[in-house]
Amino acid sequence: MRIWQKIAFSVSLLGINFVAIRGTFEMYPLGTMVPTLSENRFINSLSQNGAKYFIEALKLRLKFKNGNYDLISKLGYNFNDLNINKILNETEYITPSNQTLEKIKPNVVFIMVESFGYLPLEYNNENFNIMGELKAHFNSDFLWTNFIASGNGTIESLESLMLNIQLRPESMPFVESRDAHQNFSFAPSEIYNRAGYFSRFIYGGDLSWRNIGDFAKVQGFASVEGKAHILKNAQNYFGNRDFLHPWGIHDEYLYNHIYKILNESKKSQFIFALTTDNHPPYKLPREWISPSLNFSDRFSENINGNLDLAKARFLSFQYALHSLGKFITKIKNSALGKNTIIVITADHNIPNGILKYSSNPDEVVNYKRIPLYIYIPKDILNSLEYHNIDTNLYGSHKDIFPTIYDLSLSNTKYNSIGISLLRKDLSHFGANISGIVISKDRILTEVNLQKSQIVEENLYKDSLLKTELLIRNEREK
């Protein structure tokens, strides 16, 4: 073999080896963040090795040691002076007795849509049809717009909602902390388990991402399903299509998966789902035909950076919302429309750098603002003690599940940091981990957690204290 042939062979071998290690030519290679190839955990583990796991474990250990902090002291309290039982009792609620709910026992579908910021919706029109089929549902059902995300990233907000707590400033994600394997009895999945529901966590991406699949199992979800599960069912149902993008499976197939479960289930379902579209690098299905999305001068002036990149972003946004609207329409037009409650929100707003926001407090809130949408079947709505619903109330993620409990469960006890948005007689506010607090009276962007002087500051401080004590109480059980 000639020297140039040896060189070519060696270079080719290195190239093949590199591709094999990487696992894909897409943006995100095979690795600890996205190592899922199949439903079989053993096959997925083959892409890993002992040295890599040891390094990752060491990183987490160091991060854990540095992440310990005393939130109670940071809030200005002395732990020994606290009446813990009294404070924990203040987190206890009970839903009203409701014979209709006992008879129907409605399905509950909660969907967290990736990067579903509210501001672009205000520009929706015939030429900039970003909402698609979702607009009709937002117009006809319940929509809260004075609403902000608890976190600024997906994992933060996901954990806040999965545990129904207030996010604690400077804390580590649960999946990387001492609580990664701690079951929390006040988690929504456990509330619905005790109420006789079948609980499912469905994620359009890899369940290995941030170890969220294992964390969901620890929180009591009876079934945990990710990209591999949805893809298998989609291939059986649709045949050969463009199912995948770098972060997971396209949203329409996740929704089809949920619909199939609801349609075939004999037991009431509690479904907690997280989508993956509307995420860089904004890859759309080949089959998708976009409705009109012409940028007005007014909207274009609000865009930062490259306009072509922004258009790719909002085409992905449009696809995600239209797929969601079609799913809701399908539910409403079927028998499921009479016994299924649908709740939609976002993990966070559009990432920084796409749209311009000023330092004006109203604009700061816009940067955190997300929608909260709820579809309530007519018979259930008419039966509610709190049927006169006020969608002008202020809130954040912590308030979603208390609201859902009041809509779906009869005479059921639960612990909560947030307040049901059906209970208008109580104080309502929204809070983001960055220190933004909103209420009908004011907007705060710098919250003093020790020397609180404002009502909203004290409400936020109180919610953090209750969250910390609930978590400590679970550890000690």
C-alpha cells in the first residue's frame, strides 16, 4: 500500500471514528445531555463510560457542596424562633365538595410549551398569523395575561411546576442536588395518584436530559414517556415522516400521542407534558406549510440582531402554536371535550436577545410574561363553586396547580405555596426567581428578602419560607 493510501486510510478511519463517537451530524451530538437512542435503558447506556460518569459525578459533588446555603437566614429569620407547625398549616387547603367532579372525574392535561412568550401574540393578525388555530381557543376560553414564569430556564420552571413550589433564589436544580431522589408527597402527581388517577409525565425530548425522567419517576408518575416512546407510536401510526428535530420529536406527534392515550384509557388521566419545538436551531417538519407570517415594521423594530434568524425563530413559534391549537380543537370536537380539562402555559418567555425590552418596569414584566390558558368543559364549569372566574388576577407558576385542583378534584386536601386563581378573596401575586414580583397594585423589580417593607415583598418572602420548610419537612419523614 502506497504512503498516500495509508494516509487516506488513516484519515478516513479517524473520520468514521469521530462520526461514530458523535453519533449524528445534527447540532447536538450523542452525549450525557442527549444519549437516548431507544426505549431500552441498557442500549442508551452503551454510549457512556465509567470515566465519563466519574467526572460528571465529581462535578455534581463539587457543585452540590458549593450549592448549600441557608435560605432561612437569608430571609432574615432565626430557625429556632419559627413556629414551624403553624407555618406549614398555612399551606394546607381543601377543594370544595363537587358531585359533578366526583361523577365525571375529568382527565387533566397540563402542557408546558417551550419558550411560549406572550408578547408576540399581541402582534397576531391576518398577515402575521403566528397563533394559527390556537387564537380561536384563546378567544373563547379562559386566558390569564397578568402572568409570569417562575424561572428563566426550562429545568427551573419544570421543577417548580412538578413540585408546585416557589423557586428558591441561588438554589441548585433538584435533579443535581441532594433531593434528586427525594419523593415529595405534595407534588401534583402524588395528589392525583391519591385521588385515583393514572399519572403520566410525557416529554418530547430525551428523558435523560438533566435526568428528568428518573426525577419524574421519583415524584410518583406511574408512566414516564419520552421521545423514543412517542416516535415508536408515531411511526406505527403515520409511517414515514419527518418526525425529529435536534431537541426531540415535533410537537404535533407529542399531541397525537396524548390524544391516543386519552382516547384509549379506561381510567382518568393526569398528564404533565413538556414540548420541545420552538427551540434552536428551529428545524420545522418537511410536511409543514406555514400560514402567512409577514413582519410588520412595528414588529421588526422590536427585533434584536439578525432578521432572518428572528424569522426562523417565529416560524418555529408559529408551528408550535398551530400544532397546539389543532390538538385542542381535536379534543373539543370529540367525546373527550366533555370530560377533559386542558391547561397550557410556558416554561419561560422567548430567550433574551430576540426582542428588545427597556428597563421600564412594564417592559421588564413583558420579558417574563407568559400566558396561562384553561379549557373547562361546560358541565364542570357550571358546577364550580368558583364559577365566576376573574382572568385579570396576577400570578405565576406556583398558582397553576392549586387552580387545577379546584377545577378537577372534589373535597381533596393538598399543600400549596401558591393560591388558586379561582379564589378571588385571597391575595394574588406573581414572582420570578430574578426578583420580579407583580400584583394589581405594583411591579417590583428589586425585592428585599430580609427587610421587607412592602406587602408584595412580604408575600414573596413568606412563600419562600413556606417552600423551604415544606422541603425540609419531607426530608425528615
